[in-house]
Amino acid sequence: MADNIDDISIHYEEEGQVLKKQLDKVVLTRGSWTTIVFKYADLDRKTGEFASPKASIQRYRKQNGVYIQKSKFNISGGKQARQLSEILTTWFPPEEEK
């Protein structure tokens, strides 16, 4: 939990070892409900190397002064990210923006 949107991170460690490395972060919306997209990589414990990047879209709600994660959707890799991008671009073409 964090009390500031800018402090929210997907970075995760256990016993000093990084298991989830945050590569990038974009805040899509701010306020009592916030949406953040993270780019991250998980550690492959067998090889000790980080796997190919993934993405996670996460929603947080501010309650009692702190942001609490309410939902998330993980994108498993580049192929799924491109498929999602193509679908959204078809549904919401840029020329329709006002």
C-alpha cells in the first residue's frame, strides 16, 4: 500500500532477491481511483535470468489515505500486447478522437 500514486510499484523482492523487476510505469488516471500500466520482468528461478517483459494494468482505490489494489490484468508478453493493441485500435480508431 502507498499513500502517493508515484510511490506505487510492482517491484517485488524476497530475502533481498528481486523476483519482479519494474521496467517502466505509466499512470493513466489519477484521483481516488487510479489506473497504472506497469512493464515488468519476472525472475526465472531455474536460470537466474529475467524472463521476457510483461505488462500489468492495475486499478487502485484510495481508502483511508492509502491506495489499495482493487483489480489487475496481466499481459503475458509481446504477442498478447500487440493483439490487444490491434483490437483496441480497431474499436477506437484515432480518427474518431475529438
